[in-house]
Amino acid sequence: MKTTLEMINRMQGDGVIGEYAIGGAVGATFYLEPSATIDVAIFAMLPKAGSSSLLSLAPIYEYLKAHGCDADGEHVVIGEWPFQFLPPSDALEREALAEATETEIEGVKTRVMTAEHLVAIAVRTGRPKDHARILQFLEQDAVDTEKLNRVLAGHGLIAKWQQFKKKYGPDTND
Amino acid sequence: MTRQERRKRLAGLSFSEKIKILEKLRRRSLAIAASGLRRRRAGGVRNADENSRPA
């Protein structure tokens, strides 16, 4: 992972990607016990393709290919890990990216989404595995409920949060 | 050590240590997949979540 993150930081330094943060299961591992995952989700600001308003992943693929990395479907393999580069798709993900926490992995600087943003994104996405992850965050007391409520309210997710709490019982109440 | 205590201890590790555990879990999953032990499941219905955007 160290060499992988060094490569991603180099990409950022070279302007191929903008600000980035680790999300998904690896991001959640920052706060929780480790749980198996097949890939690393990197949320990153991406450059626009010329004068078009469309975002392009092509510069990332070209850069990494030039540095000896492989593409495997939707993933880019850097070192041992398959990575998925995801541009923020809405205001919640943009905020998650902007407010990410700085940390280090084996001495390499990186950024991870906050626990509250990871939970809010999981509430919004709402798949069974997202619900399982939210329960892990709650069981391990890894979220600031006041901050979580602010994020949920700010992005219109209170109704979905109420549905989640109704489904999973009184232990999820704050 | 209870399961809860074990989970708490794992959650309290540094991010670097947790990433090393993730790497071991990943290598183990790949080894199991390569051994064919999951062949029956792999032939079944693919989990709809596998191709979804991560949260």
C-alpha cells in the first residue's frame, strides 16, 4: 500500500488528479476493525477534458500506464491493489472530499473521509453491505452523532436515516 | 478475550497496522479463489453489490 499511495500522491503532485480521499471499506477501516475488501475506492477531483464539462479518466489511465501500472476493467492496479478512481458525484461526496482527515500509512501522507461522511454516504447508498457498515460504526461508537446529524440534515438524508433506525431497532437511536 | 474485546482491540490499531491486516486478508481471499474452493459459489448468481459504486 505504501508504494501505491506514493504513486497516487505523485499523481496529485503532477496535477493528474486534484484533492483525493480514501472512502469505501478501506476508508472505514481507519475507524473500525479491518474487514476484507477487494479494492480501494479513491474519491478524487478529476481534471475536465479540454473545454468540455465532462470529466475524463483518460489522463489517469495514461499516466499510470506510462508508470508501468495496469488497468483491469474499472480498476487500475497499482502495486498489489486494484484502485477505483471516483469523481465526487454530488454535494455530499464533494463535502466528504473537502473535509477528509489527514493521516499516514507507513509514513506516507494520505487523506481519509470522516466517519460521519462515510456513514452518510452509506445511508444514501443504502445497500445491505452499507447498512452492515453503518451498524459497525454505531456498535463501535465511532461516529460523532451530532456531527452525523448535521451532515445528514445538510444533504436531505434524515428520512433515509429514520428508515434505517426503524429497520435496525432502538440500539441505533441517538 | 471476548469477540467484542477482540473487535475493539483491532479497531484501536494504527491505520498502518490495519492496512497490513487488510493486505493479508486480501492475499488469503485470492489464494482461496485460486484454489477453486469457491467454485460452486462463483458459478451461482453474482451478488448485485459487487459491481456497485462503493460507499
